[in-house]
Amino acid sequence: MTLQPLLHASPVIQVHAAAALAALALGALQFGLRRGGRRHRLMGRLWVGLMAVVALSSFGISGLRQVGPFSWIHLLSAYTLVALVRTVLHARRGRIAAHRWTMIGLNLGALVITGLFTLLPGRIMGHVVFG
């Protein structure tokens, strides 16, 4: 494992990766802690902010070009931004089950599954993890 590929990447990729890793760690922590209190809301706001950075920064990454500078992953980024708004609204309106399932979906889909795709050969994070 070496950080050199990430350190030589563009600043937008570095910000994207750092925010994604922080959101992944914070999300895992959040699922293990008591829900509904002040700490949960504070950590949730931080997580939503990190995910917004992840989604928005992805539009500055164009390594996989399928339609102009965009790829299928950018559709997920747009969906993530919409889902972030929805999950906050669910929580504020007391729709806790909908909030919970949206958060689980975002953590699994927008972080874990897409994170696994970054480990494919030829990708920067693949080089970081596997050399």
C-alpha cells in the first residue's frame, strides 16, 4: 500500500478521496452509535456535508468519458445530491424509517459499492491499495 498515486493525483481527486474516506468512516461510526440525539444530528450534518463534497467533486473528475466529460458514475453523483436533500427532509419531518433506509442506501450505494469500483486495476485507489 502506497499513497504516492493519490499524492500525485489532481487536487480535486485528492479532495474527493479524502471526503469519501471520511464519510465512509463517519457513516460506519454513525450506524454503531445511539441515534436521534444531538451527537447523531451533528455527525449527520457533517456526513451530509462530506457526501456533498464527494458528489460535487466527482463532476471535476473525468477519467471515464462516455458522454462528453461525463460517465455513468456522474448520474449516481446527481442522484446522491437529490438523496441527501431527501434524507434530511425525511429526518426533519419525522419520517425516520424513510430516513434510515435512504441513509443505508447512500452508505452502501454511493460509498461502499462505488468505492469497490475505485479498486479496479488502472484506477488510482487500486494503485494505492494494491500497488
